[in-house]
Amino acid sequence: MATSASVTSSQTPVVIVGAGPAGLLLSQLLDLEEVDSVLLEARSREYVLNRIRAGVLESSTVELLQAAGVGDRLRSEGMEHRGIYLQWPEERHHLDFVDLVGRSVWIYGQTEVTKDLMRARETAGQEAYYDVSEVSLHDLEGDRPTVRFVDSDGVAREITARAIAGCDGYHGPSRPAIPDRVQQIWEHGYPYSWLGILADVAPSTDELIYAWHPDGFALHSMRSESVSRLYVQVDADDDIANWSDDRIWDALATRLGDGQGGWRLTAGPVLEKGILPMRSFVATPMRHGRLFLAGDAAHIVPPTGAKGLNLAAADVALLARALVGWLRDGRTDLVDTYSDTALRRVWRCTHFSWWMTNMLHRHGDDFDAQLQLAQLRWVVRSDAAAAGLAENYAGLPIGY
Ligand SMILES: Cc1cc2nc3c(=O)[nH]c(=O)nc-3n(C[C@H](O)[C@H](O)[C@H](O)COP(=O)(O)OP(=O)(O)OC[C@H]3O[C@@H](n4cnc5c(N)ncnc54)[C@H](O)[C@@H]3O)c2cc1C
């Protein structure tokens, strides 16, 4: 390590910007193949460990975490679900993914995935800087790209790498470091949001319920045997202050069909609540020179298809293989095709998330509502339609 003009310089094969699931999993997969990396994260370790977000893992994500050596707690504490319920007033139907496509999904919170990955990273002894600021990326088009930042002690640092992995989410500095002349942004907005709660009550259902209702969409999900996660559709400009806990539980009871066919929704203390905006966003290409984007840094999907975390994991599986092939084995074919290969799956999942969202959320007029109901009836009555939903929800193979 050398110091010049009050900047501390060092080198590593890969700098990973962002310690979300994408960055942490990438560092773990590289470590298993003996490729070193340095991880930079703007937030504190504690903040990252306590962030509550996604909770549904596709079968391919589960296999990937297992292969990465962090699947044991998932297998013992996670909940395997065979499928989901789709419902609308007076009707609830189960789609059994295992029967339809031979794959299940697992309920295991992103918070738990993060804990497992962080522990693995610490065991491996790979270098990480939390609480960093002023992160900037340089010389991406040359063969010695550099990341500059200020560490938590206020020390200005510069790390030169052979590759930079931009895993810093939607708001991070990696994507904006790609010049406008080579980047294309694809975006779609939705006129509604999700109001989500985490509740200290056992789930009232064994598997997730996706409910279409004239008042708006509702979802009954869960984080564990004793903690429920539930959502209601609200207007995009709604304010959480408008929603008391009682109002939220009343809306959930109505939309999820409390009392319908004897089913009851059990309410409980709300641990956390917030409004989650919905958007579809893709930035192409996912590589520029020596910078490779992965996860939310390159794409965002509305959460209806449970794809955000799974897409991040799928990107990183491809990227790890590509970087190992290049940095350890000297082959460049996989880094050269990384963006195209990853984007095939990204667009498939972007379409699926958009399709699920449009089918289930109230928008438009009564004509649109009839079309949505016609589509829902088709999905539950046609094996081909049900298998299409199941194949996408339970997850396509890595490298699809
Ligand atoms: C509130 C919320 C709820 C969600 N709920 C669901 C859900 O129910 N289902 C679902 O499938 N998906 C959900 N998602 C999406 C899912 O959580 C993401 O797709 C997933 O976290 C993507 O992982 P990632 O590692 O790519 O990005 P992130 O998890 O966003 O990680 C990026 C990391 O980069 C760090 N970073 C940012 N800027 C810098 C910087 N300058 N320097 C260094 N580090 C930086 C961030 O602090 C963060 O730790 C939700 C997202 C949010 C925000």
C-alpha cells in the first residue's frame, strides 16, 4: 500500500460497490473461486443487516445460495411453498408450482440472506469498508479502473482494480458513471404504490395470497411462522399518515376476503409500515469497459412478481462466472457476453412483473376490470396459462 498526496492507494482484482444482496453474494462467489475483492458500502454494517425488503426466493436462487455455502439456515429456518393463491371476490384458487413445473419457492427474508452472506464474507476475511462516502469511479474504459472514496475514519482512498462491479442499487454512483452516449434507459411508471406492513402475528395463510379486489390489490405474505408481511394498493401520491393501523387492517380484511368461505384474517401489532413506489426500469448495456452492473443498479421491477432480489442473484451468478473465467482462467468470452446474457433474463422478468402487476391492480375503468378478471379466470382454469405463471414465478434457470 502506498500513500501519495494524502490519498491511500491499493490494488485488488475486483472492487465491488454496494453490500446489498448482489454485492455480498458476488464477493462470496468470487472468494470460493479464489478471486479476491474489496467491498465498499455507503451505509453502516448494522443498517445493512437490519434492512427489511424482499422475502420470496426462487428455486434457482436457493440452489445458488446453497452452492455458495450459505444455504443451511435457509433450508432449516426458511419455509418452502409449493405455490400461491390467486383470488378475487368469492373465489380463491391455489396454483401448485411443484405440480405445474416441478419447482417450489422459499420464504426467507432478505435480511436473513444478508446476515448469512455477511457472516460468510467475514469468515473468508475479504476486505470491506462500511460507512464510506464520496465514492467515485474513474478510468472505466482503460485497463486500470479506479474507485476513490473516503473511509469511515475520514481517510481518502483509491483502489485500482481489473474490474469494478456496480452493485450499488438504484441510487448508487455506478450506473451514472456510464456516459449517456452509450447508455439507454427504459422506464415505465405505475399510478399506484404498495403500502406494506410487517406485523407481529402468525400468518393467516399457509402460502401467499394475491388478491384482486374492486377496492385495489392486496397481498398476504409472511416472513416466518410468527411474522406476517401484508400489502394494500394505494394511490401513488398517498401519504402513510392517512393510514392508521386500524384502517390498514380493515382494508386488508375487505380485500383479502375475511369471512369468505370461513377464512379469517388475524390482525396483530404493526411493527413497521411504509409506502413502496412501483416502477419498471432497465439500463442497457450492463457493462461499460471494466464496469459491470448487477442487480438494482441496472434494473428495478415492481414487487408483484417477487423478482427484485432473485434477478440480482441471477445477475451475480453470471457475473461471478464471467469474472472468474477472465481473471483466473484468462478467457474473455463470458465477460464479453455478460450484458446480453443477463439482459435476456432481465427483460423476461421485467415483462412478468409488469404482467402480474397489470393483472392484479385496479386501474382504468370497469371494462379493464372485466379484462383482468377474464385473465385471472384463464390463469386458474388453463394448465398452460397456470404453468406459464408458475414457470416465471418459481424462476427460470440461471442463464435463461
Ligand atoms: C423498500 C423496499 C422493499 C422491497 N420489497 C421487495 C419485495 O417484497 N420483493 C422483491 O422481490 N423485491 C423487493 N425489493 C427489491 C429488492 O429488495 C431489491 O431488488 C434487492 O435488494 C436488490 O439487491 P441489490 O444488491 O442489487 O441492491 P440493494 O439491495 O439496493 O443494495 C445496494 C447497496 O449499495 C449501497 N450503496 C448505495 N450507494 C452507494 C455508494 N455511493 N457507495 C457504496 N455503496 C452504496 C446501498 O446502501 C446498498 O447497500 C424491495 C426494495 C425496497 C427498496
